[in-house]
Amino acid sequence: MIKLLKIVIIALIIILAITLLKYKPIYKVTISGEEIGYVTSKSEFEKIIESKVLNPNEANIAYVDMEATPEYEFVFVSSDEETNEQEVFSKVQELATVTYKIYAITINNEDTTYVNSREEAEETVAQLKETYESKLDEIEIGMQEIYTQDLQYATTVELASAIETTGTQLTELVKEQEKINAATLNGVYFSVKPVTGTITSRFGLRTATEIVSGDHKGIDIGAPRGTSIYAAADGKVTYSGWMGGYGNLVIISHGNGIETYYGHCSSLYVSAGSTVKAGDSIAAVGSTGNSTGNHLHFEIRKNGGQINPQTYVYK
């Protein structure tokens, strides 16, 4: 029996040696039942997947989801069969969905730039608020935590760059807000100049060289006959027609007791009751009524009293 056992062992060794000369042991990798290749070591390959796919050393990664996990089967293959570990790794990597966590710096709830951490976001907001504290009545600076799978969104900047970028945008917004405030009367924003041209007569006491006597209740802007006249702000047309010395006149009510007058028009394009937006064409320049040449007579009235238009328009 001992001799027989020795013979069997020797035979197995010979068979194994022959097998190892002709075949080699490796791991077949499959995903969802589909074979994707071979790797030499299951444990080493799993370590690579763990470090480079599931827990990569990259900033802002919140978590990684795998669509499916690879399965391994120990097999013998022909000794000239080559492993394709890089190809297998690439296919496994394609199954991973990476979710990033970043922090957006916002102005009026719109993203301006992104930073890596809550601490950086809070410091950015704090510094910007301190710098612009006196100018932020109508501008809100904030931060927002964002989870995204879009690498474009995951691009972040250093703290100093975030402060500079957002500060530049804030400066422009503050300038724009100051411009709007300077052109706003009782909540009405005069965003459009009714006519582009030269001011030929200003508001108030007329000069000795002007033909018409008495205080001037608006300003006159010289422009060629037929030039379009635009609504200076949103509102509703309350009058469109002939009115004595004004000639053809359009009156627009903008609410809050604010009205604008457009006089001496050659043509009227709107009728009473019409709603207009700032920039809508409402009439054409002319010289109707008590006029010495083609121009627009433009008035701003507050509760019936005339206001110098150049305080808000034509500065």
C-alpha cells in the first residue's frame, strides 16, 4: 500500500509538472456574467480597485457607486495566454459613478465659483461681506453645498482666487445697482433714454436767448423728424393725442404717482389704455404744438409736480 501510495504521489507530481508546463493558473474576471479578461492575482487586483476606484485619493469625492461588482474564478489556461489587467481595470472603472461634494459661493442665489470645503466657503463669504457690508442692501452673498457627478462643476479654486473672482462680480453688481438706484424715482426705474440727441433746453428758468418765456417744465432733446421715441420705463398710456402747446402728446403712468410726458410728436404709435415696456417705441419726433424745431419735450412728474429729468435720465 505504501509503495502504491508513493507511485500515485509521483504520478500526480508528474501530471502537475506537465500541467504547469502547458498551463498556468490565473483568475478569470466576469461582470454580470460577461467575461472581461484575466488577472494574475485576485487579491492584488482587488487592492488596486479599492485604492483607485472605490477610495481614490482625490479631493471632493463624496462617495463612489458601482453599477456591478467583478467576480473571480480560479482557472488554468494555456501558458501562452496573456493577462490583460489594464483592460480589465478600465472596464471595472467604467462601472463606477463618482459623486463629488463641493461648495458654491453664490450671489443672489447664483453660483459664482467653487471651493473645496465648508471652511473655505464660510471664510470667503465672511471676507466679502466685510468688504461690501455697506453696499449689500439688495445683493445677497451666500454659500451652498453641492453634490454633483459633473467634473465641470467639480473644478474648484483656491480661497484667494474665490475671493477675487466673486469680489470682481460684486463690484460690477454694486456699480449696476448704484446706477439703477440713481435712475429710480419712487420705485420707478428709468432704464431707457427716450431719444438720443442733444439737449437744447434744460429744466427750469429759461435763458434770455430762448424764444419761449416762463419756466421750462421738462427738457428738450433735439433729433431729426421721425426719430423713434421710446418709453423711459414700464407703464400704462393714459393719454395719446393733441394737447395745446404740447402738440401731439403721450402721457405714461408708471405707478406710485410717477408720470412721463412726451411732447411735440409728429406721429403717435400708442393709444390710451395701452401697456408699454421700457424701450417700446411709442411715438416719433416732430415739431407740433408750441415748438421751434424738431425735438422731444420730455417731462417727469411726481404726484403732478414736474421733476428735473436730468436727475434720473440724461445725466
